[in-house]
Amino acid sequence: MHSCYEYRERLDAWLDGELPPVESADLAAHLDACGACRRFFDDAARLNANLARLAVAADRIAAAPRRVHAGRYAAWRIGRIAAGLLLAASVGLALWSARTRPPIETPAGRPDRVAIVRPAEPSPGDLLIDSACRVETIVRDCTPALAVCMPSQNASIRIVWLYGPVSPPTESEPSTSPGPASRV
Amino acid sequence: MKFTGNDAAERSSVEAVRQRLVRYAVKLVWNRDDADEIVQEAFRIALTRGVAVTASESLPWLLRTTGNLCLNARRRRRPVRLDEAAVATLTSPGEQPPDAESLERLRAAIESLPAQQRDALVMRAMEQMSYEEIAAAMELSVGAVRAHVHLARRALMKMLGSNDA
């Protein structure tokens, strides 16, 4: 005679069919007498049956002929590559534009920086190109004295020419830093 | 034995191992495309490390690598949903079929288990592997595997509403 706890500790051996016949008979006798243990073992048996059903379902998924997904994922990858190339071309175009556009076309001559802006205004993460065509990344807000929005052949980006920071960079700031906060 | 891909018997045994691993991976990620990619990656790693994929002693390594890759790849894509029609075919004639919802809950509960409990349970209750085979695949002792399976079963019973678990 064992306690309910001791019978329940035999659950795994019972589910795995490893319980010796004598212990199995003892357990069966206990389950006839104890409703709580009967429910416990019934729940465990139901769980085991459902795990076996899940296994069958998984094996069917594994054995089924493959659906033609390759095209869809390949198209998605090609799309990502194309988007990357488009963005690179846009940056290249902007660089070329910044280098070759004559100063006379702007109200204030050659800009100090060119912002290639995807949203409405320059923000951290956008690219900045200085007058020597060195590329920076905006790490905080720009403070131009003047910002001129230039026409772009690519509708997904905006090119903004930036003229001089309002306040000069402090000693601690790198010379390429865009300057303290204020929006374009 | 180095895999050359030239011999028909060799290709056949590689395919058998691949199918075995795909079945295991599907039980962890529930997406055929993910499972195929994971097994392909496991084979790639095996080949770069000189593991003979057709050797029977390599199977534990392959299962362990596949399981680890599944852990990294989970939720990459939407798991296949089990619908009522598919679930109805999973029962024997005369047996009361479970509703798809309860199997979905069981699957979600398995997914929420700690990794070692989940892997041990899947190998034992769904792959019908022996405790010794699981211990070799998981690089654990047989006793540790038994403990993981025990804890996993108890946790599932508790999660699925068994009042006495």
C-alpha cells in the first residue's frame, strides 16, 4: 500500500509502459479506489494521446510535397536587393548632385552639408554629406542657419542643402558634428 | 565515410537521415519551409566539420544541432495551423477526435516549456526515442532526461488544466 504521491510518481513509468506487472496491478487497484488519482492518470493518458496525434500531424506536414514557396521567398529577397540597390543609387545620385551642381543655383552658394532625408526632416540616422563630399551620419538634430530643399529625381528621398550651424561646434565636439539642437 | 553524392545507396541513406531530421524539426518549429532550411543548415555544418551524416553514430549530433538551430529559428515564420478537418483524420475509427483548439493549446504549451524539457519530451513522446537515445542526442545522463520528461509532462498537465497535476 502506497500513498497517492507515491503512485503518481510512477506516472512516467506507467505512460512509458515500463511498470512491472505486479506494480501495474497494484496501481490499477489504487485507481479503482481513488477518484483523484484516477482523474490524474486519465489526464496524463489524454495528454499522451494528444502528443501522439500532434506527432502524426507533424509527420504529415513533413511528408507532404513541398509547396512552391521558393518563388515567393526568392522574390522577397530579390526585392530587398533591389531596394538596397535603389537606395545606393539614390545616395550616389545625391553625392554626384552635391558635387556637380553649380553654386549659382542656390540662394547661398555651395552648401556646407547636404542632407539626404527620407522622412520630412533630417533626423538621427540620415546621411549628411559635407562640402568635401565626406559622408556623415546625423547623430543628433541639425542646426543649419539656412536649409534649402532641392528637387530630387527620386520621390522616396529629399535632398536638403544645409548652410552653416547657428552656433559653432564646441571644443569637445568633433569638427564634422552637425551642431546643437533645432529642426530644419 | 565522406559523402560524395555519387552513389545511389549513399544518396538514399542521406535522404533517409534528412527526412528523419525534417520530421523532428517540424515538431519543434511547425513550419515545413523552416524545417527544410534548418536541416539543410545542419547538413552544411556537418559537412564543414567532417561529420559523416549517414553514419548512425552521427545521428545524435545531427539531432542536437537541428534542435539548437530550431531554437534559434522559432517564430521565424508562422506555424502551420491545425484545422478541424486535419485533426479529425488523426484519430482511429470509433475514437472521439480532439478539437483542433485543444491541440493548438497543447502545441503552444509545449513551445512555452524550457528548451531542454521541450526537446526531451518531443523526442520521447512524439519521436518515440528511447531514453538512452535521447541522452546521447542531448549529451545528458539518462536520469537527467527522465527528469526533464517528467517535469515537462507535469508542466503540460498543469498548463492544460489538470487540477491534480
